[in-house]
Amino acid sequence: MHALWEDLLKQISNIDSLGLAVAAMELVLEERLTRMAISVYGYMKRVAAIKCVQQGKEQVRLTDAFETMKDRILRLHQLLSWEIDVKKRTKEIRLGKW
């Protein structure tokens, strides 16, 4: 986590009002989701470029890139591993270790 966010969360934890801490955590989580979306969008551009080369096309739609990755992800998906990893990451987020 960026040092500014860590400091903000530390300062908020010193305030007696729990409402502010919850609101700040929600902002942190939304910021993280936005950054992840930016990264995923960049990967989708790369997937589209690969599909262009493979198919000899000039352009591939975003939805086609998503379908390509969705199919591959679903082949990799293992329910037990998913559940264990999600629980682990949830705990890390709640403890501020991400």
C-alpha cells in the first residue's frame, strides 16, 4: 500500500469516529479496484494484439479479448484453490497487509 494511504489509515484510526475509518477504508478499496481495472485493461489490449496477429486482423474488440481470457481462466479455475486464496486475501486486506 502506498505510504500516503498507510499514513491516512493510521491517522483515521486515531480518531474516535468509526464512521470515518469505514469511509476511508472504502475509499482505499475503491482506489485499489480502479488500479486493478487499469492493469486488466492494459492486459486486454495485449490479448487483442495477440489475437490480431494470430487471426491476421487489424482489430479485435474488447469483448472478444474478454472471451478469450474468460475461456482460459475457466479452464484454470479450481474451486478449492479459489476459496482458499480468496479467504487468505480477504484476511490480508482486513489486516492491512496488501
